[in-house]
Amino acid sequence: MIKCKSLIGKFSISLMLVLSFVYVLTFFIVPFTDWDVTFYPLIGKGILRYHILPYDYIFDHKPYLVYVFYYIWTQVEPILNGRFAILAMVSMVFVAFMFSSAYGTNKWQTLFYLSIGSIIGDYLGGNTEVLQIPLELSVILMLSKGVQEHKIPLFFLAGIVSAIAVNINYLAGCVLSPIILYLLLGRLCTVVEFLTCVTGGLVGLAGVFLPFLIAGHGKLAAYFAMQHHFLQHYGGGADERMYTFALVALYIAPLCPMLALWFGKRDVWWGNLRERLLSLWFVFSVVAAILSGHGFYHYFSLFLIPGMLICLLLHRDGESALSWRMMPLYLYAAFLMVSGIVSNINDMKRARLTDPARISQVVGHQKVLNINSDHSLYYLSDLETFDPILFHRQIEIYFGPQAADHYMNDLKQRPPFVLMPHAGCINHTVAPQVCSWVQDHYHPVYEAYKKKHPNRDDARYYNLYKLN
């Protein structure tokens, strides 16, 4: 009986290892798996290649440092397929090294627990969380060491890094601000140390926005005004917020047996400072995910990563029956790996239809107007946009009922090329007056769609038109 259980255990471990290998491998057969990450380098290109501050080149609602980092990554990392998965893995290794050094855990075990959280939280998609999470952990470790050793420079540095993290993802402010405030209100740091941290944050923000201040002419005000206008229309409604809350609760549920063990310990609240800050990191990350108002899976890595690190510390402390408590997480991770493998293979098939190299040859350096179509083609083919609002469906969000009028104003300026979703006029994803104008003044030069389903509404299928 014992031998049988041992064989079953070894078989399960071997199966998970093979599944994990195949899962990771499928991220290297496609250029990307998360659409957002193809957009960030485009704005970064405007900043670093053309020296155009946001958002005169291309608009998005995220803070601009994320675009700088992603553009630099695309320039230093030569492999197209799996580029953002590599970034995620570098991030994960960095987090594992920092955490294991600070908390005294085994590095390989730390990587294992992080990998479970990364699978469930879509970490390998490479969205901004892969930058935000290591920065948040860096701040927490600097603060804890600063409190324990009363080193003022660490508080200043923590403030600077916090400013950088917030300008990667605004949700970082929802996580780090309460933690810093807790240190003051809990009398763990002095007023001088707290103010030093705040000063570091202000210095960091000044450094981040220095290019806007140098440019003048209201550039910084325009930067925030465009974000504010867009977010007023983009913010989730009551139904979407309730859905987000329910989804966060669903993703926390498998962690509950371990969280009950963790938060049931008195030391978590009154003992080791680093463990206290880890607990707060988890709690405020849950709050940040809910406040996002959108149930995107990559947001959930914000709390899944600290949640899995909590599980790791329970394992380190020898909690009994932890493996059985973790079983729902392992099973769910296995299910997501299988579905991820299938999804990535399907993405590879669709990507073959887009033929970005041919589009790059046809268009050259001429500008392309995107009408509610696939923005990732601009990244893959290095295209130039005609309208600064490029991201799929952003014009509809930004202008609301006047979106069709905005497209018509663009078309009357006669852009050399127009990109539209395939069968967009048939499926009514493009306004009738826009369709009529394009049909009268442009001719098709390339179509990307699956021949078996010519009228299917798929975001990766498109029609490219050239001005007559």
C-alpha cells in the first residue's frame, strides 16, 4: 500500500513536470499571449525613438514609465516569440532571489510556489504585474530593514522606488501607501523616517515627470487630463465591479485553508515585522484587484504571488497536512496549464494568418488608420499610426456616441492606409457611414481570416485598405 502511494506520488510529480514544460514551451511559439504587452512598446517607441512625450504619438491610460521599460526590453531582448514570457521569468527569478534571501527560504521551493501563483495569475503573459510585483517586494524589504536598523537612506530609497512602481501601475499606490502609513501609525518608524520616505517619493515623482516639466506648454496637465477623461468612461459599472469582486473571491477561495492557518497565528499580527508586512502586502493587493473594477486575470497575480509566498512560509515552518490543503491549487493550476496550452496553440494558428512581414513591406513608413481593429499588427509590423488613439475599441470608449464622427474626420484627411476588422461591416462592428466611405475611397490590399469561417468576428482577423 505504501509502495503504491509512493508510485502514485512519483507519477503525479512527473506528470506535472512534463505538463509544466509543455506549458512554458507554448509561450515560445507565439509572439505574445496578452494583447496589452504589444501596445506598451509602441508608445515607448514614440518616447525613445521619436522623442515625443505621451500622448502626442499614441494614447493609453497607463502611467508612462511602463512604456519606456517595455520598449527597452524589446530592444535588448532579440527573440520575438516568447519575449514577454522571458521578461516574466526574469521577474519571477528576481522575486524568488529577494524573498528567499530575506525570509530564509529555499530558492527552488520559492520558485515552485511562485510558479503555481504565476500559472493561476497569468504571470507569463508578461503584463505590468511582472514589473510591479518585484518593485513592491523591494519597497517592503527596504522598509522592514530600515525600521529594524533605523537606516534613514533606506526610507528615502523606498520612497523613490515607490514612485517608480506607481508610474508602472497606479494600483501599486493602493498597495504601498497603506503599508507606509501603517509603519507611522503603528509607531514602527519615527516621524522623521516617515517624512524621509515621503520626500523620496516626491523626489522620485519629480524625476519621473522632469521631461514633461522641461517641455512645458501644459504637457503634464494634458497627460493627466487625457487619462482622466478616458478613465471616466472606462471605469467599471456596478455590474462589472460586482463581477470583479466575485471573481477575486473565487480566486482567493483555494487559498483560504492556508490563509486560515496563517492569519490564525498571533505572530502574523504582533511578531516578525517582515511577516506582518507580507500579510499587509497580500491584504492590500486584494483590495487593489477589487478597486481595479475589471476582472482581468493578470490583476489577480497581485495577490496570488504574496498569497503563495505565505504558503511557502507555512511550508518552511513545518505546518502539517499543508500538501493536502494545497491540492485544490495544484489541480486548478494543472487545469489552467492544459487550457493555456490549447489557447497558445490556437493563437499560433491565428498568428500565421496575419503575415506581419508582408504588411510591413506593403505599408512601409506610411501611416495606417486603425478602425476598431487589431492593434498588435502595429507592433509586429512596426507600423505608424494615423490617429493617436490606436488601442482596440479605445476610440469607442473615449468618444462614446461620437466615435463614428471621429473616424469620419480621420478619413476625410485621407490616411494612406486603413485597417479594419475582417467582416466588420457585415458584423456591424464598424459604423455604416464609415464602411461606405472606405468602400468608395479605398481598395483592399490584404485580408487575414480563416477561409472556413469567412464572416467570423475574431479580433485577430483584419482587412487592410489602401487609398485609391
